[in-house]
Amino acid sequence: MIAFRTLLYKEMLRFWKVSFQTVAAPVLTSVLYLMIFGHVLEGRVQPYPGVSYTAFLIPGLVMMSVLQNAFANSSSSLIQSKITGNIVFVLLPPISYREFFSAYVLAAVVRGIVVGLGVWLAAAFFVLTPLAHLFWVLCFATLGGAIMGALGVVAGIWAEKFDQLAAFQNFLIMPLTMLSGVFYSIHSLPPFWQSLSRLNPFFFMIDGFRYGFFGVSDINPWVSFAVVGIALILVTGFSLEMLRRGYKLRY
Amino acid sequence: MSDIPAIRVSGAVKCFGALRALDGVDLDIRQGEFFGLLGPNGAGKTTLISALAGLSRLTEGHIAVMGHDVVRDYRQARSVLGVVPQELVFDPFFSVRELLRIQAGYFGIRGNDDWIDELLANLDLTNKAETNMRQLSGGMKRRVLVAQALVHKPDVIVLDEPTAGVDVELRQTLWRFIRKLNENGHTIVLTTHYLEEAEELCHRIAMLKAGQIVALDTTQNILARVGGQTLKLHIGSAALPAVLVAKALSFDAGVAQFNFADPLQVEETLRVMREAGVRVEEMEILKPDLEQAFIQMMRQEAA
């Protein structure tokens, strides 16, 4: 248990020591999105009755930050350790693969939530969003962060070079987040794209998260919870199996 | 001290594709030994250490540390093992003390600052304790690597070429400390390219070549095996007389080495040189050392 706690502490200390880059920078990016899209689209689009576009956008941006930063934390930590070789410091001690996985994923969730909270606080200067169900907000932020943290573990272990990791991020994670309804309600889409969106697990994370704020969503939050939960179980299982076999870590 | 070997390697085979990096290694290292693992580059030393440390998995065979199988009982095996890796790796995010505390935590240990201070003092790192790893010189980073491997007071300590590219001062500091640990009952396994180091420190030596053990004996016996002394003749650019070519232990860059048991053989060799008109610029007579043993054994194996 001490080993797990130490690894978790080290992973959190690692991003906290460079928090200008790992926390402040993504908060600023999201605030820029909010200012620009909010300015252009406010008053032209009303996704739900009584909800302004800027208010609608905020939970989407918060969740997008949670997801992207959770992924970035575990994946970049692992690939840096692999490339510089200091991964041996965690491979030599008696740390089980389950402890290893839990520590990296939990640190990723913490980073995601810290950045998400930063975005939400910064956005509160512009629009104060309602908070209908705090439980769902925390639930989807944690589950979504965990899925992305676990995917980050998979990507960080699989990638041997930074450009492979960047490819994973740019060609898989980015499109899936951008097309998940961060910036729009899928009800505004043509039927084909609507049904396609329902195949994207990121859509359920964001939709469920948004329900926590407004009490309205495209999908019943329990359905989203089930989809996100199953996705987490699948990614966790895959990632744990990789670690158990020592794939690309223990030759 | 119990009879359980500190390290037991049985039938170790490790294949990388068609290459057999370890080709059936059997080896017992007793508790409290100072053991040397020698061999040319690519002989399989690091492969063996990686398998021992759980960084790689054997294709066949087993390894146990203090009786704990490194795969099945990996937790027990790793808690009694400290490894100083060959590569100079470090974590740039932390200071020396942070790093050592974290490393202790990975082994389930908290609040061992007394031991950390002792490590820092013994490795001359006390005034660098709060310095970030990035700001340390190569030699200092190497010391931290040693401290990291010892932070959980392991029974068995493996040093994979710890003195490669390290200055004399650090080498002496390091060996003084490692010797002290050995005297306190820790088992030490050392791989090194500096043969004089192994000769001075190790009780017993295994020589590896192409993934197999070609010699395993006490340092004394290995030296005795070389027998006799070595005659070293510097002959500049002259050619070695044909009669002597077969007798020479080696001939490289104008230096010919011969092994002899009877001092009269020196006179005989010099006579051949004189008759061939070869001018001997310098002559040395050396007592047997590991380097000779090493060259001889590697060559016997090739023959």
C-alpha cells in the first residue's frame, strides 16, 4: 500500500512541479475557446430552452479539459520515463502491476479534475453555470478521467517515440473529443451524424457531465453512466493485461 | 548465515530472436560473497542481471534471490535485491532527497531518513541533498544511482559496471563503502570492465562468453591457472619472428606478450629476437593478473 501511495504521490508531484505547463496552460486554452465561441455564437444558438450557448459550452469545455489532461498525464509521464530510462526505478521495486496501474490512473484523474476545476472557475467570471446534480458532475468527471488515464497508460507503454504518442493523441483522442458534443448538442445534427455520435463513448461522458449542471441532456444519465462504466471496465481490463504481461516494459 | 544461496541461476536461457544471449547458465552465489561477473561486451552479463532484477523474463530456466523466485515470488525477491543500473538514468523532476524518499516508498519503507543521511554521507552527497537531479554532474548522478539501489538496505547488491567513466576519487569512495557493506554481510555482485578492480575486490569470479560461463572459480585459483609470469616486449615497428608468433600470448601495437613458467625462457625469447635482428626497446616482467587470465580464457574458448 505504501508503494502505491508513493507512486501516486510522485506522479502528482511531477505534474504539480510543472503546473504552469500542466495546469495553467490548458486552462488558458479553454478560456480562449470560451471567449471566442461564446462571443460568436451567443444569441444565435440555443441548445436547450433557457440555457444560453455560453453556459452550455462551459461544461463541455470543462469535461474536454478533464479528458485531455488525464490522458496527457499518464501517457507523457510513461513515455518520458521510458525514453530517459528512469522507468527502471519503478520496475525494480516490488510494485505490483495493479498498484502501478492504479497510481498512474488516479494521478491522471487528479490532474484532469484540477484542470477542469480551473477552467470552471475561470469561466465563472463570464457565466455562472447552475449545478443541478453535483453527484453526476463528479461521477462523470472521475469515470471519464479514469478512462483517459487508462488509455494514457496504454498509449504511453505502446509508443516508443514521441511522434507515435502524438499520433495517438491527434488522430484518435482529439477527433473523438471534438466530435463528442463539446461545442453542440447532437440534436442539432442530421440523423446520420446523430446516430454516429452515439457510437462515440466520449459523447456519453460529456452528455452525462452536462446533465449534472443543467438537469437536461440528450441521453438519460443512467444510460450514459452504463456506457461510460462499461468503457472503463474494457479499457482497464486491456491495460491491466498489458501490464501483467510486461508488454514493452519487461522484455 | 543460512545455506540458501544469495543468488541461484538454474538453466538460464534467454533468446532474442535467433540470438541466445544466455545459453544455459547455472550459477550459485553464496550469501556474503563479493562476486565478480566478467566478460566481453555482449557476453550476456547485463542480460543476466536484467533477468535477475525482473526487467526481462527468461526464455527457459529460473533465478532465485535469497530463495525467492524472481517471477513467482517477485515481491520478496525484489525487496531483498538492490540493482545499480549500467545506464546513467535519473528523474529530472526531483531533488536527491526527494528521489531517495520516493524510492524507499516504492519498497514499502517510510521515515528512513537516518539511513538516507548515512547513504548521503558515505557517498559524499550530503551537500547535494536538496539539489535537483538536473544540476548534478555525471559522477554525482552515478552516486545517486548507487544510493537509490541501497535505500531499502538490500541483502543482495548488484552493480552493473558502476565505475564506467567515473573519476578515481568516486571509485575509491564507492569501493570503500561497498566493502563496508560486504563486511556487514551484504552479498555483492559486480560486473566491470576494469579487471584490476575485480581482482582487488572479488572473492570469486565467473567469466561469461557468448551467454555461457567459461570459468567459475575463486579469484586466486583463476590467477593460479594462468601460471607463471608474463614477459612484455616492446619492439616498435619490427615484425615478430615467425618462431615466436605461435608462442606469443598476444602481439599488438608493437608489444608482444609471452607467458613463462621458467625464467630461462626469457633468455631464450631474447636470443630469438637478437638473432632475428629485432631491437627490443623495452622489457617488462609482470605477475599474473586477471587480464591475462581473461585473455587466455577467451582465447582457449575460441580455439
